[in-house]
Amino acid sequence: MDRKERLIKKKKRIILKKLAAIFICITMAINTGAVYTKASAIPVSSHKQFINKIYKMALKRKGSSVFYCSGNGSEIFDGNLNNLLQEVCAIDKNTSDDADYLANSVASMNVRTRQEYIGNHIRRTEFTVQIQYRETAQQLAAVNSGVKEVLTALKINGKTDYQKVKLIHDYIINNTKYQSAPNCYTAYGALIDGMAVCQGYAQLTYKMLMEAGVKCYVITGKANNGRQTQNHAWNMVRVGNKWYYLDTTWDDPTGSGDILRYDYFLVGKSQFEQNHAASTEFANKIKKISKQNHKKWAQLQQ
């Protein structure tokens, strides 16, 4: 082999080494996330912190957020979406925006997981949380503002629990029509549009009662109207030291004009559960319900 051939081979070896070095650098950049990592990603170091971050995200009706942690992230999120949403909505700071109201404002939630590697080692994990809502941030603001105005007009301050529940029950029935519409599953539909189905009625009832200082829950399950059994939503409410069922939807009959009824106003479980059955997730809550109707129930039927 002459001197010229040796020089050509040497140059080829140098070029191949440079190409290999470039390939290694590119591979490391991809594995360490230098190419894909989002600057807006939010760090989380525990499952509890992850839950609290999603809670704050949902209260603002934010549609998408990216979170990240070191390692494989199994202690942050185990893949169970139902449990994740339940934990987010279990946070109850005694406001009318979270807990039951938030749970029924979320239409769907999804979590996408992406992991970054260095060799076979998981360097970090990213969670992209996407939430779709039945009610926008602007609609929630309109509901909160509208509820305050209505409660002021109803002169709620200084009233007893019973008086507050009756005033709110009557207002909703007199100002809401049972009808399918774009916002019918929301308090916005019931309060602002004046049209809602059972979930919209129950959401507005919850919102107004909580803002009036009356403890309340939204209950979902099945109900039989004498013709068929359907999915349904209603409330349970504490008056004094007792709990009762309250179904503003069924006290607002469709196709009968403007009629105000009290058939499902502060009803005990002995009567109410003849045609309403709560989902199993509410089993512990409904144990609190009084067996008998409120003492003023009978006189309201006259």
C-alpha cells in the first residue's frame, strides 16, 4: 500500500469517527429531553401535589397542563383516571366551586404519559393532563355573579335553613324550564339560559344553597317516573341538624305550565327511595338522610 492510499484510509477513519460522535450527541439529546421537553412543564414530587395541581387547573377551567417528575412516575400517577378525578373532586374547601360542583362540571379527563431515557434508565416522566368541561371559566364567573345577585334579591341573610331552602327551591322552579339545550347540564344553563335537564337543576341548587350557607350534595343515580327508569340527578340538603332529599327537577313538571310543587321538597328516605336509587358511590352519604319527611312537608301539599 503506497503513501497516498494510507492517507485516504486515514481520512476515512477520521470522518467516520466524527459522524459517530455526532450520532451519539443527537441520541443523548433525544434521550435527555433536550429536543422535546416543554419549558412550561410543572414539576411535581408526590401524588398529593399532583392532585392539588390538577385541582387548581380545573378550578380555572384550564384545558391542558404538562407536569413532570424524576424517574418512572409510578408513585405520582398509577394510570387510574377514575380514581384521579375522584381525588381531585374530594378536595372540598367549603366553596361552591369545587367538590360536587367541580365533579359535575368535568365532562372528561385524559392523562398522556411520556418517558425520557438515558440508556435503559428512565430519567423523567411527563404527564399531559387534558380536561374538557361542561362549563367555561367565563360561564362559571357569570353563574357566581348571577347567584350573588339572586340571593341578595331573595334577602337570604338572616333566614333559617328551612326558609333559605324554600326560597331557592321556589326561585329555581319559577325561573327554569326543563329542556335539552346546549348548556342544559350546567348551572349556567339553568340560571342564565333558563333551560336545563336534571343535572343543571341539581348543579344550580347546589351552587345557590352552598352560597347561602346551607350544606348540600349532588346525588346521581336512577329514578322511575312511573313509565320508565332513567339516569337522574338530585340533591341532599341539611336543614338544622337533619338531612333530607331535594329534587327541584321533579318539583318542576314538564308540559303543565308554570306549576310550583313540593312533592320532592325535604323528603325522607322512606318516601323518596320508593322511586329514586342513588349510585353505590353515595352509599355512605345517604345514610345520613332522615327516614321521615320534614315536619312542614305535609302542610306544603295543601
